[in-house]
Amino acid sequence: MIEIRSLRKEYITKKSRVVGVDDVSLTIQKGEIFGIVGYSGAGKSSLIRSINLLERPTKGQVIIDGVDLTKLSGKALRKQRLKIGMIFQHFSLISSKTVFDNVAFALKAAHQSPEAIRKRVLELLEMVGLSDKKDVYPAQLSGGQKQRVGIARALANNPTVLLCDEATSALDPTTTKAILQLLKKINKEFGITIVLITHEMEVVKELCHRVAVMQDGRIIEEGDVYGVFAQPKQALTKQFIESVLDFELPSHLIRESKGSIIKIQFEGQLASEAVLSDLLQEHPVKANILHGKIEYIQNIPLGILIVELTGNTNDIQAALDYINKRTSYVEVIHHA
Amino acid sequence: MLESITAILPDLNKAFLETVYMVGISLAIALILGLPLGVLLFITAKNLFFENTFINSLLGFIVNLVRSIPYIILLVALLPFTKLITGTTIGPIAASVSLSVAAIPFFARIVETSLREIDKGIIEAAIAVGASPWMIIKDVLLAEAKPGIIQGLTLTTISLIGFSAMAGTIGGGGIGDLAIRFGYYRYDNTVMILTIIVLICLVQIIQIIGDKLSYLVDKR
């Protein structure tokens, strides 16, 4: 379990004092995949780098499995860091060392014997699917392969926590998917707590159990991923979610519409009910589907449908009331 | 002309060995002392894992101080120190003292510059993995900067060959000294040109070997 208590990080330059993280408190449960989203400059990078004290917080505490890291330094801190793996946006592999030696480096830091190192490195490379690349230098690998080496290095000492600093931001969509799958597998098989920061809501949707949204150094919204996707509260959160659930209608469609355009949201079980069909049988309105999709977030469906209702005003109102009763969320985008 | 070349060959041979001797000793000392000094200059800089402004500024000042003194003056100024260490102020060994003193800060700065070119992310990843400072220096800093350090050694060697010519003023010997004695004082153009050809070849060979080695260890 990771507890972050009233963490504050200030950067003091000659002329000014910039606040990177502003009084953030967070509790991340063991075995959880926790995402932190925000635009660049929101402080998410400072926050994740404070967890393993790559940046020392100005104030506050970071407690991992009961150990307050902010109280440690030198050897004691290095010992704790063995239990916290980290992967990076630009992979940060030692370019003068082979894949094998890059992974072995982490084990050497833990003072393992050469035989133990050899055995463990081969095991890790097998797990990330790079056994055939062990004697190759990082420059000869693709981005996805480099990140796999990064993951093998991060997991070398059986950490309880894995920190991912924009780990897929430099990868193409297909490779991103594969790396996310690997992270998911690692989380499931070893029960490692994963904390990741990203600016891509897609990553959160694919991978995370819970998410926090950061803006100006603060956490402005936090919750389980499905809840945040279904009912975002803050404007910024909505913006992030729209980047995934894109429902932009062509403007002429709204201008020329003769009926009411409504957005219906179905959550969970509701997404599989035939609400629209029932509606049309019970109410004398016509429905024209303009847009729609069902997203599966952690295997729970979240359906969104944009429908144009035409008919007389009273019937439309009655229809709206009906939909309101049967679904979780209705929004009228355009009135007749 | 052929006669004068044959006549000079034993001298040239002796001078060549003296050059190798002087440059070799001072290069070895520059490597032994300049490398740690360069690493120290780097890791005590701001935002690095041994950040220490005092040590950094002090070392930086000393390095700049030595580097701002023209070699010929350094050579003379160091004579008492040379006498203390080697017991003499003349000959190739005596010359090695001032050559080393000149080479250490020169090489240290090159090492520091090569280290600065390492991606900070790699150093950070090593810190995150829980590596000790010594491991980071050995397996990250020196490993990553190896091509640059080899280039630096090449540069230092070539500079030392140039400096060693001046060491002739205290009887240091060497090829440069030969060129000055025969070519400059005696107007013997044949010898002068011959020594210059030897120097040109020597420098070219060193540069080629240095480039080759640097290329071989460069895995980026």
C-alpha cells in the first residue's frame, strides 16, 4: 500500500518559486492499478517521481508498506528502492550494455550472486518475450522492445510497486496495446501495485482500476475508472474523457434538426437492455440514431447513443421522461 | 641529403623514444588522476547525486587556474616541485612532471564534458533501481562516456606531443626538441622537415587509432 500524505513539491529558481505538487494526499491499495492523468505541467511527473524520491518532496510523506521513505537517505533509501520498480517514457537503458547486462544491473544493485543474476535475467527476458535478444544492444531494438527491457529491469528484484512514468507515450498505438497487456499480466500474476501517469485517457481506460485527475499540482477528481468515465464531475475530466468517447456531431446536423437531439448514456447492465425499442413501442415518436457506441471499461459496458426524436412536443417530453427512468443519464443537446 | 638523414637517424631514434617516454608517463598520470577529477567535477555539479557546490567550485577553479597558465611558464614555475619529486630538473622524467600537471586538468575537463552528454534519464533510472554511487559511476557514467573519453585521450596525447617540444628547454629531449635544435638553431632544413614528417605521421596514427577505438566501443 502506498500512502501519500500532504505532499508538496516546490522548485526554487533564482527568481521565483514554482509549485509542482500542491498538498496531494492519496492512498493506493496493494495490487491496484492506479492512473494519474493530467496535461503536461499538471505536476503528475513530479508526483510519481516523489514516490521513489527521485525528487525529494518539500513537505509531506510517502509511506510504502509502512515505511516512510521521506525519512530515509543513502543506503537505507537504496534498499527500499529495490522494492520499487520504475519504467520511463524514453526507456532510459544503458546504451553501452547489452539487454542482458541492463537487466543484470538491477540485480547487481541488490548484491545478487553472478549465478543468481544469470538465472533471474533469463527468467525475466523469457517473461517479457525477449530471450533471443539478450546479447543485443538497446540501439538495435524497437521502442516496444526497449520498454520490455525496461520492464524486465524494473521487475528484477521482485518489487511490490511499479511506477510507470509515461511508459507508453513514445510508442505507437499497437505497441502501446501490447505493453499495456504485459503490464496487466504482471499486475495479475504478481499482484504488483502499479502507479502510472499519462496524458492519454485511453491508457487509463485500458488498464487502470482507479484514476486521479491532476491540474495545477492538485488532484481535482479521483475515483474508480468506470465511475469517472460514466459521471465525470470536473470540466477537465470531461475533456479527457471526450478524448476517448468522442461524440462530436457535424454542426449542420444540429442546425438542420427538426426534432430534439438527446444523448443517452447506458451503464453496466442497462447497456444491454432494449430501451430504445421499448420507447418506440410505447410512445408515438420517431427516433433517428445519429451516433452511438459501447465502450467496455474493465469489461463493464458503457453505452452512449445520440438520438434525434421527432414528434409533437408533449410526446417528446413523455418520451424523455421514460428514457430518464430507464437509463442512467440523459442530456438534451438540442431542443426542437 | 641522404647522408645527413643517415647521420641524424640515431638522434631521431633516441628523440622518438624520449617523446614516447614523456608522453606515455604523463598520459598515464593524466588518466589516473584526471579521470577521477573529471568524474568528481561532474557528479558534484548541480542536481547530481553528489551535488556539492563548494567542492565543485573549488575543483573548477583549480582546473581553470592550471589551464590558464601557458605551458612554457608552467614548466619553469614547477621546477622546484619537479626537483622535489624526481630529484632533478632536467631530462625526460623531469619534463614528465610538468607535462602531467598540464595534462590532468585538460583531460579532466574532457571527461567532464563527455559525462555531461549522457542522457540524464539513464542516470536517473540507475538511481531508481537502487544502485550505489560507485555502481552508477562504473557501470553507467564511465560505460556511457567511454567513446568520448577515448576521444579525449587521443586529444590529450596529441596535445602532449605538442607540449613536449617545449620540454626541450630543460633538456627533456624528444622529437619536437630535435626539430627546434636542428631546424631552428642550426638552419638544418633536412632534419627539420624529417622530424616534422615523423611528427605528422605520429599524430595521424594516434588519431586514427583513437577514432577506431572510440567507434568500436560506441554502441549508441
